[in-house]
Amino acid sequence: MDGVIAENSWLDDEVTPQLFKNQLDEGDGPIIIWLNSPGGDCIAASQIYTMLMNYPNEVTVRVDGLAASAASVIAMAGTTVEMAPTSLMMIHNPLTAVMGSSKEMSRAIVMLEEVKESIINAYELKTDLSREELSKMMDAETWMNANKAKELGFCDVIYQGDKELALSNYSFSTKQLALEFVAKLETKYTPIQSFYDRLERLKY
């Protein structure tokens, strides 16, 4: 699973729930998901997360590059979550783009708060952290290397080939390093109206 997570993809260069389902349906027995994604659409990520949670056999999620934002939610569906020594995981508050009146802004705030709570549900199931701790980590936009992610319960195994590594405890907590890394990523927003339209379709 390599790329931005999206509801749809015109050129098949993004990870969508339908494309993922097509590949998942071809699987039989235990599976390994290689994950490298900056995140993307949180609803699409939720669909993929649920597919993996419902998969009848063991699921190993192996982060070989980056599991950021919505991609970190997908990682939580693994029976076992493995991270390469050089890989990173990032969790933060959900984002959206909104235009309109103060009423629209208020609706967007409520929606984002509920989306955040739904994301915390996935983190809480995987880790031993409290909802308050997870919320603070999301507020701070927390970056974790493999060792830090394992320490906090987001990762089970530090992976290199078939060996588990014992790394020195180090995380990307320096604000400047995080800012420089974020600047290299294309920020992905989901327009607020897109959320409303998709939620309306679910009613019928």
C-alpha cells in the first residue's frame, strides 16, 4: 500500500477502498500489508481499516517508510504491526477545508471533533494509552520512529528481515526536524462539503 489514501483514483495512483478490496479479495490465509503513505481521506482509511479488522486470518502491517495521518489508522488494524528501523509514524488532528458562514464553520468544528474521536477509538484499541493521552499526542502532531512507536504501543515489532532489532530510544520530538519533514509532504485536505455529501448518501 503505497501512496495517498483517497475515495477515488482516476489513474490508479492512489490507494482507494475499492482498489484495496479487489486486492484483498485475492488473498487467502495470513497476509502482509507493506505500508508507506502520508495519509489522506479519513473515511476511505476507515473503510480499509474495517476491511482488515474483518479479515478472517492474521494481518501483518509492515511500515517500511511512512504511516502518517490516516495511514496510521490503517496500521492499527494489523494483528501485528511491524516498523522498519528507518520508518516513521505520525498522528495528528484531522484536517478539512471549509468555506462559508459561521454556521458552516461551527458544523465543521463539530464534525472534526467527532472524526478525531473515531480515530482515537482505533488508537485506543491498539495501544494501552488513555483517550486523554492520545488526544494530547494528536494535538501536538506527534512523530514517532520505530522504537518510540513500539514503546507507546503503536508498533509490536521493529523489523529488519526476519530479525527484531533493539534500537536506542530516540524519537523525532525536535520541532524543527518535524517542521522540515512536514514541509516536504503535500498536505491533503478533504473539503467539508465532500464529507456532508458522502454522509447524506449513507442515509439511503
